Amino acid sequence: MEIILYLEDRELILTDRLQDKGHLYHYEFTVIPVLVSKIKKEDLKRVYLYHPKPEDALNDLEKYFDLIEGAGGIVVNEKGEVLFIYRRGVWDLPKGKMEAGEDAGQTAVREVQEECGLKELNLVNYLQDTIHIYKEEGRRKMKITHWYLMKASSQSVIEPQKIEGIEKVAWRSKEDVMSDSEGRMYKSIRHLLENLHFFD
């Protein structure tokens, strides 16, 4: 089993396999904040952290970070296009932090509606989680984002939430994404779409 933690576009992978792993560390002998700093300082793209039970390691890791929960949506239309937001020079998917009293599905729907101006939206099912670790205002944070598949019409009105720094919202096909040499996308988002067979 492997669990990926993203540090921007770098990967810290919790694994229960020892074979054929470059940059492999053992969880029991590793100081996590030191390892995270090393990954960023040396710009290591992929590091493996061995533990016989990766889920236990993930639970233990939480003591090093402020835990934040969020949710987001992969919205697909009848043409097979996916709804993207464009912010700070990166193509991303709509997502945000959970508010008090919300479950993850409610958060995902609300964030898509707010960030994309989309009113008509059908929540289909839960997909998977992504985990990011980062530093903000001097504090180490771990953000777990719960992702949901949603459906909407390509004819629906969409409008970027500019107050949140979103410059544009667009339906994008596989061809659009593959041919856009200038359009940057986070590795975690690409992995989500690959798991949905968007690029097949």
C-alpha cells in the first residue's frame, strides 16, 4: 500500500514496500520535519518513507502538523470535459475548507458553486482524498481534501469568483489540457484525473 503526500509538486510516499525504491527512509528512524525540509531544500521530486502499516504512519504524522479538512469537485459535462479554475498561473480544480456543520459532500458542492458561479450541479459520488503538507505563517500544516465526482451541463452559466483570485473558469477537454504547453497543473490534480481515466 502507498499513500502520497504532496509538497507542492514533490511527493512524500508512505509505503510498505522496500523493493526498488530510491530515496528510501525508515519511518521509525526519521524526524519528519527534518525530512520535509530536506525534500524542499534539495528539491527531491519523490521520496519514500517505509512503514509496515502506512495508515498508522499517516495517523502518527498528524502530530507534526495542524490538520485542515477540505473538499472539492471534479465536475464533468456531457462532452466529457472537466471544469477548471485558473488562479495564480495554475489550472486547478474548485475546492476549499470545510465549514462548521458541513459534511465533505456539502463543502464540495458549495465550493464549486462559489468558485465557478455554477448553480445547477449534480453530486455523483465520493472519489478519493489528496493530502498536502506545507508551511503557512510559520506553522506546519496538513490539508486533507475529499474529492467528489459531479455532473453539470456545458450550457450552464459559469463565472469566476474573482474575490478569491480566480481569473477564469473553463470547461477543458483532454485535448485542451494535453496541448496547453503554457498551462501549469499541480501533480496532485493530474493524478486525480489520471485515476478517472481522463487522459485515456
